[in-house]
Amino acid sequence: MRSGAKAAVIGGVFAAMVGAAGFGAYALMGGDDSSGGPLDLSAVGDKPSIRTGPPSAAEVRTTAREFLDAWQSGNASGAAALTDSRGAAKAALTDYRKGAHIERVALEPGAATGRTVPFDVSAVISHSGKKATWAYESRLTVTRQKTTGRAVVDWRPAVVHPKLREGDTLRTGEADAPPIKAVDRDGAELTEKEHPALHSVLAALRERYGDKAGGKAGVELWIARAKENGSGAADSGKRPDETLKVLSKGTPGTLRTTLDSGLQSAAEQAVRKYSKAAMVALKASTGEILAVANSPASGFNSAFQGSYAPGSTMKVITSSLLLEKGLAGYDKPHPCPKYERYGGWKFQNDDKFQIKNGTFAQSFARSCNTAFITQAKKLHDGDLTKQAREVFGIGLDWQTGVPTFDGSVPVQSQAQMAASLIGQGGVRMNPLNMASVAATVRTGSFHQPFIVAPSVDDRQVAKASRALSPSAADQLRALMRLTATAGTAAEAMAGMSGDIGAKTGSAEVDGQKEANGWFTAYRGDLAASAVVPGGGHGGSSAGPLVAQLLRLGG
């Protein structure tokens, strides 16, 4: 009874409404704070005005309370009518009862902060004679609907549960996959309690191998993630289904992984130094994944599925290209000017340094950008893409055992092609990819990373079409050793002995004050890489994380 009430009231029924148990007075006053006060009778006959601006505190409280009351009473249509997306809200709230088998729910709002209202959820799940209580917290935000001026709930799936995203649904029933008991390479059990950074990895392993590990499914409430779009590429960013409540436990089957529980614990401890960080460690000679860690631990698996510009760590791949084409050599003279122009862009080095009469080894160790940009005019647009794919396996369909993003080096031209040479432009990687790059340099050939042995499910791992040439491999290892002992990675790698190599990186990100810090390295048969978003120089941010792991297991 807001904008439409005026015309209805003035039409010969005004007196009758006033006499009908006071209903007319309620209509005129709006009945609650959300109407903004008494109706302005002077505006009768004119086009009703639409309220603008953010909702008032009273509107936020009232809208939230009415929405939650309707939801907990089972009135999905009524609750949906108090949102800015009726169709989506009604479907989700209806499915909450039916798909998740929620018998009843109590919703208690907390104190609002601005337009956001937190609320406690206490539900009873009932399925096949089994019942369980389920409690969690969520929140909603009240907004002003532009077309009507009404205060409504800003609808999104996370209102129902904070872990829901577009296309996700809640389901209760016999689990799609039996639980698993994941163990490391030596048989030690890997639990989320002990290794919280394995949250998404363990869920993905269960989803893929639960029915192959010999277990028996129980009854659970879980988030069924949105299905793939059918393109085949969605798997790289797919989030695994996630169990939220167990009504009856299943019997887990045992699944052996390639992880090393000691290195895993060390990796998790290392990344906790930053609010955002990701790291991966591999056995270079085989591709076996030994550790994977993310901070925050329960967030998106950036270590496997992230997509970042790798900055100067990409110079490892670019150097292999230049070495094989004879455009650079370890001890050969190589230009490193302050500036270099290509494709209309002006490129420069960190702090605008230059190396006069220097060698390629000096340029690599100091991470000279222009040393690579000067070679752009001698390359074809697709050369870097081809090198990354044929030698380092980047962009192939990696079959690791869990969803991964397998790197991307698109064919680009002009300034973007030049930027790709130093890990900017359209190049995208994650720590898994860059750890594999370090491993390829260490061994001379690509070994596709994996976390579960391919023999478990007879999957075919990706194969690079060729190995590094022996000369390029030897020179690359020498370049990375020089960087680790006397270049930009020397501080992080200080005191390490044996067969070592490293490369630092800093990748600029639009709108971000500090660059993303990168570090990729190997020691013996252990290769590792880390990224610290917003960490600045890779040598001082990601470097100590990787070095901590190499000291332990290299």
C-alpha cells in the first residue's frame, strides 16, 4: 500500500476503509517505518514520487525482519517479494526446504551495520527418518530498488548460506561420493583438521575418487556446485562440492596421494605469514606434487587454480627461447639499456638501472626487463606460445587428479607480445605452473605434475612434444644458479648448498598499489614456487617462503 494506495483510497471508498476496523488509518500511515511516514494527500492525482538514496536504519531493520519472518514461516513467495530478484529468490528459498530437506528453520537477526544485517540460522534437517540440527551464520544487505523506491533485500545465493554462489544448490541425501581417507606418500593420514590448507584439495579428491577408493556413502547435506558450461575449460576453475553437515557417516576408502605430510605442514606454516599467498612444491624428476598451500586456508585454491601474471619468473621460459634461437648466450654480450621502446610502449627496468657492456647472464641475474624487450623485434608473435607449450607443457590439458589451471601464454602482437616476454601482457600462471617450470629446467624435460598416481584411474598425463636442447638446459641452470647465488634471489637462497637455482618476479596489477611477488626455484630434486599478491618484490616476499621449504626438503 505505497504508491498505489493513494489512487485506491480516493475513489469513494475512503470512508468505508476508515470504518473497517481502522484499516484505513493503517493504510494512510503506512503501518511501519518503511513507508517513510504518512501519505501526502496533497499529492493525490499527481504521479507518485519514488524515494531515492540509501535505505534508512528503520527500513533496514523492518525489511530484514519481514524477509526473515517470511522465510522461516515457509512463505518463499512472500520472502522473495521483499527482494530485488523475486524469481531467483523464490526458487532458492523453495529449494532450501525441498532440496536440502529442511523441516523447519529459525532465523534471528543481529544488529545491523549500515545496510547489512547478520542473522543466525538454526535449522532441522529431516531425511529418511534421520534428523539433525544445523546451525550457521549468514547476512543480508538491504538496498533501494530503483524502479519502485522500495527498500528490499539485495538478493544473492549467499543470503541462504555464505558459501553458496550463482548456480550452486543445497542437497541432502546419500552423498554422491563416499568419503575418503587420504594418505600421504608414506601412508600418513591427511586430515583437514591437521592440514586446513588442504580443504579444497581433499574435497576435490573425494569428488573424483570417492567411488574408486572402496568406501560407502553416508547421508549428508552438501553444496552441489554449479555444473560446467560444457566448454571443457571450466574444470580449471571448478570448485568441488562441499559437505556442510553429516547426518550419518559413511565408510571411507583409502586414497594414497603424492603429498609429503612434513613438507605440507611446512608449506602451510610458511604461507600463513601473509593474508594472501599460495605455494606448491614438486618432485622435479617425476612431477609428483609434494605440498600445496594457500592463505587463507579455506579460500579459493589459488595455488592450483589461480591465474596471475607471473612477472619476471616468465623470463625463465623466454630465456630458453632466446638461447635456443641463438639470440642470447650465458657469457655473450647483451644489451640492458634503461629504456626500450616496442610497439608504441616504453619499457624500463626497476629503478631505471642499466648494465653497460654486460652479458646475458648479468641481465638475467639482475632481472633486466629491457634485455628481453630488445629481442622482441627478432621474434614472431607465436614463438613464446610455442616454446611454452612444446617444452614446458604450458596450456596442455594437465591431468593432475584435481581441477587445475594449466597456464596460458596466448599469441600476442606488438607491445603486448613484448610485455609477454617479461611475464606481463596476457600471460597467466599459478604456483603449480611455475614450480613445474623450475622442475623442467632442473631435469631438462617436462614431467606433468600430479597428486594421485595416473594408474589409479588410468588417466593419460600431458606430454610435452620435446625436451630442452642440452645446451639451452645447461645454460638455463647456470643462469638460475647465478641468480640464486649472486642475483636478485641471493638473499632468500643464502646459505644453501647443492644443486640450486632460482628466479624472482614482480608483476604489476592495474589498480593495485604493490606488485604481486613471485619466486620459483629448485634445490636438488625439489622444485617450488610461490606468489604473494600485493607482496611487492618477489625476492623479499615469496622468496623466503620457497626457501623455507627448500631448506627442509631439498
